[in-house]
Amino acid sequence: MLNFVARRLGVMVLTALALTFVVFYLTNLPPNLEKLARTEGSVRMTDQAVASWIENNGHGGSVFGRYAQWLGIAPGWVLTDAKGVTRGRCIQGNADAATAATYCGVLQGEWGFSTVFKKPVLDSVLQKLGSTGWLMMWVMIVMVPCSLIMGVLSGMREGSRLDRSLSIVAIATTATPEYVSGVILVAIFASATAGISPILNEWGWISSKTLFLGTATSAMDKITFWNFALPVMTIALYGIGYIARMTRASMTEVMTQQYIRTARLKGVRFRDVVMKHALRNALIAPFTVIMLQFPWLLNGVVITEALFNYKGFGWTLVQAAGNNDIDLLLGCSVVAVLVVLVTQLISDIGYVFLNPRIRLA
Amino acid sequence: MDETTLLSWGQIIARIATQFLPVWIALILTFAISIRYKRRLGLYGKLFDSPVGMVGFLLVMFWVYTAIFADMIITMDPIAQFGRVKNPPPGTPLKDVVEGQYAYFLLGADHLARDVFSRVVMGARRVLTIAPAATTFAFIMGVTLGLPAGYFGGKLDTVLSFLANLVLAFPVILLFYLLVTPEIRNTGIPVVLAAVLFIFPVIFFCTLFNARFFTNPPKRNLYVGITLAIGLWAYAGLAFNADPLGVWSMDPNLLNVFVSVVFVNSPTVFRIVRGIVLDLKARDYVAAGQTRGEGPWYIMLWEILPNARGPLIVDFCLRIGYTTILLGTLGFFGLGVSPESPDWGSTIDDGRKLLSLYLHPAITPALALMSLVLGLNLLADGLREESLKD
């Protein structure tokens, strides 16, 4: 077991290095650096001035060297200009060059400075992650039980009418990406001109114009049912169908096993067969699927936060990418890549723990 | 606006139904012929035994025919702006109608007074040209790499699987933000990616024919020669925009989008193909082929691949739907498409900013996208069910 975990961790570190290098390479392409030079320096810089700005701010040299600096395994750059002022990657503001650290990369906790939010990247990423954490938590609370119940109900009697109708629902939700379901949910529940809100307002059941709020900006301060339900549903809906279908497939397979037939022939009630014999075996596969669903959720989070104007991690990523904020984008990527890899690891290890039939060599 | 009244919903639906007339005719013909001869049409014919599959096929074909007949269906120029009224509701009559112009905004117009109905119809054409093509490329790449990875195993498999997992671990949206930007076009990365991705169909078909006909050199030379001639001609045009005759070419924006979508999709196909091959290579017919002394590529391409077609066809349908969603995501974030492009994602993005006041500019493309993907998913479900029966 320890061997297995160690090997998985090794592959994970390798993957993380490769992925962050790709992101570093793509964000530090020459056109992006030129754009950065023009926004940080002056828009009317000559091409020559841009080139020297890039050189003087530590963006010159080989991409591997800069990546190593960013990571914190190579000494940060230090340059002394014509006036005798020494500046460097690790020298902040007017700090003395002599006392500055030699290494300052992601590994040392120096994530750089965000040009959009005008504060350190690590601070803004952590703060936004907190907001997204709430969103994710509610999505999980809604999505996991709903999809498991749907999957088990439709899988326990394959081909029944309940199975058919639940399957259609599951297919329909997987066909509705977040930007579509978000628009439809707003149309039905949060529009002053269409859907159910005008009717409820006319009947005097609600005093405000709309039943739910169409934006989740107010949820940044205080989460209520009325400002948070729509974003949570938007993300959860897309996942529900997928997990439910996986659960159904696993459940139908378990229901054809010999031990289920034996239990039925012994005279155990159908309900007990499902609850005691089938469920535990049927839920192994969905666990993996739920874990692997995290990268997907990340996608949904970005879309939903943009759609509902909820200032979380996804919203930050969009801002960083849209404003060429290289350090912030790199920071977001590190977090995203880590989330994906850690969930993959948990799913692998968890699968082995849950399924005693897998014996490790 | 006061002198003329809005159309009622009944009138709007009737007028839309009339505009779609070519689609209805084509659908009726397709279904009549298919149901008449369904016993002779193999898996496609069996589709008409499953109600779910039939509904899915109906939805998909509706949009396919809409894309084909889009020029006849649209009522107005999808890019042009009509009048100064912003966001007129469905059924609004046009002011100052010129002779020969359609007199109503059937489903309203957007904030730039562009006709929503015509934009959605034209959007179908855009989506249905890119999505299936991108999926096909992703499939050919996944199959070409997945077959040897599963069949030979060993180091090749380890390296390829690691690369595939690398791409899969990348959050899709981040990849899009990094790959589909105007700046990246100047660096030539999309062209390099295209050069790598687009060579796979040529390799695939050359190997396919060579593996089968290498015992008969004249025939082999003919097939491989034709493949190379057409393939490399298209390759030069699509990847490098260097077609001497100017038949094959791709807009740099479109190339960027296309390459990214193929790049994101192919690792999943690779994994599926690899899994199927691992399962199938223990079968008797593979052992028989090996005993006969057949080459590994013959066994992979002419023995294993045809037997893996069932799950691959099903996944192909699902993947077109997924690609459609991806293209919509790109449009939704305004990546890689021109601002006035009528594709569904960007139309939803345009419309969502005023969503709480005006629904129609966003909800129409949203429903269109949903129905197409739903159709593809139902079709895949029907195909899966029917292919499992035999």
C-alpha cells in the first residue's frame, strides 16, 4: 500500500511540474510580456524600450531559468542598473538588496504580485478560494445525495418505468451545460418579466419583484437561500445526471450478481436486498466518479461565477486571464492543478480502500 | 411602434413553422424512407425500433437540416442591424420595411437590433460544421495512438498514457484561456499544434491501406498514393494555409478554436480506445490472426478496430454533443470568435448581460444548444441499447 501511494505521489509531482511549466510557458510568451511591458511602463514605448523593459525586469533569459526562479529552486534575478540601484525578484519595494532572500518562488510562498487587484497573489487567491469553497460545499450537499438516490432508484429495477423516466431526466441534465441551465433558471425564477415571479408577485405571495436573485454578488457577504440557490443548482444540475448514470450502471451490474439472486431466493425482502446487499457494492464506482468530477466542477464554477457575478476563484481566473495578470493567472493555475491532482489521488487510494477485492502487488 | 401591433404567440409559431418548411420536408422523407427499409439498414435501421433513439435522431436531423437549409430559412441577414430599437420583443414588426424584406422580428432582436431567429439558425450551421469535424479529428488521433498503446503496451503505453493524463488533468477552461487568445496566434503555437494534429489522419489512412494491401503492391501504391496526394494537399492548406490551389484554407481564428477543441478531446478518446483494445486483444480472432502471421497493424486496424465499433460509435455521438458544449463555452467567454459571429455560445453571452430584463436574446440560443446536445445524447443512448441487443 505504501509503495502504491509513493508511486502515485511521484507521478503526481511529475505531472504538477509538467503542467505548471506548460502554464508558465504559455503565460510568459513574448506577446504577453510585451503587453505587460506596455501596461506597466507606457503604452507609447518603442519596441526597443519594450525589449529593454522585459530584460530589466527579469523576464529575459531562457524560459527554463525563469521557471526555476518562479518555482523557487534557482536564485531570483538581481540587476544593478546604471544609477547603481539594485533591484531583483526577491527585493521588495525599497528593501535592502543585501538582506533579501536568494530564493523566492512558489515553494517559498512568494506567489508574486497581482496587477489587477494590486495585492499579493497568495492573499487574493486564498480569499477567493474561501468564497468558492462555500459554493462547492453547497453544490456537493445538493448534488451527491440527489444523484446517488436517482441512480440507485433507476438501477434497482432495470427497464422499469421509474428507470426510464429517471434516465431521461439524467440525460436531459447532462445535455444542459451551466451557461444554458443558468440562463433557463434565471428566466424561470429570477426574471421580473417572465417565468413564475410576475405571477407570484401579482398574487401577493412575494413582495420583491423576483422570487430568487439573478446575481449572487450579495452572497459574498451573507449567503441566503434566495441569492445562492440558483448558482448552486446551476452547477449541480450538470453533475447530477452524469453521476446518476454512473450509479445506475454500477447498480444494474450489481443487481445481476449471484449473491443478489441468492438473497432473493432465500426470501429476503427486496428492500433489504437493495439496502443491505446491493448498495454497498454499487457505491464503489460512483465514489471514483464523484472525485473525478472535481475538475469538471472547476469548469462549472468559472462559468457560473461569471454568469452570477459571484466573486470567487473562477471569477478571479477570468479577471486574471482577461487582464494579462501573469502572476495571478499562474497562481490560479497552481491551485487548479493541485485540486485536480489531489482529487485524483484521493479517488485512486479511496477506490483501493473501498474495494477489498483489489489486492496490490 | 404603436401603429402596428405585435404578433401573437400563435402567429409567431405558425410563421416559424412556415420558415422551417424545407426542414420538415427533408425530415419526413428521411423518416419515411428509413422506416420503410429499416430491416436492410443494419444498426442505423435498428435505431428506428427504439423510441428514445428515434427522438434523438429526430432532434439531431432537425438541426442538421436546419444547418443545410439555413440560407432558405433565415428571414434577415444575421449580422446586419435593423433599426434603432434595442431588444424588441418577439413578434415586433419592423419599421420602414423595404420591398422584399421580412416584416417581423419573429423571435425579437438583440441589443444591436439583430434578428434573434436568423442568428440562431445561422448559428446551427456554424456549430454543425465545426463540432463533427473536430470530433472526427480527435477520434482519428485517439484511435491512431490508442491502438498501439493498448496492443503493444510497455514503454510506449506508459509514455502515451502519461501524456494523455497530463492533458486530462488540465482544467479545460484554463487551457482555453491560455490557448485561444489573439496574442498566441503571433507565436505560431496553433500552427505547430495543427501541424501535429492534422498529420494523424494522413498517417492513419496510409497505415490502414498499407496494412491491408501490402501483399498487392500495385493496389497498395494506388490507395496510399491517393491518400497521400489528397491528405498532404489538405494538410498544407489547413495547417499552414499554403494550398497552392486555394481550395483548403482555414481562418486563423477558426484554426485556433478547432485545434484547441481537438486537443482537449483526443486524450479521452485515446483512453477509451486503449481500454477496448486491452479487452479485445485476448480474443480468439486476434490469436488466430497472430498465428496466421498477420502484422500487428493489420490486426489492430482490420481485426480489433471493426470489433470495437459499437462503443466507439456511441461515444462519437456523445462526443459531438460534448464538443458542442465546449464550443459554446468558448463563445460564452468570447474566446477566439469574431464579435458578430452568430454561434450559440457568443449569442448567449451577449444576451446574458440584460437577462433580468430581456430574456429572448439569450434563451433562444440556449434552448437550441440544449436540444441539439439532448438529441445527440438520446441518439447515443438508443444506439447503445440497440447495439447491445445483438
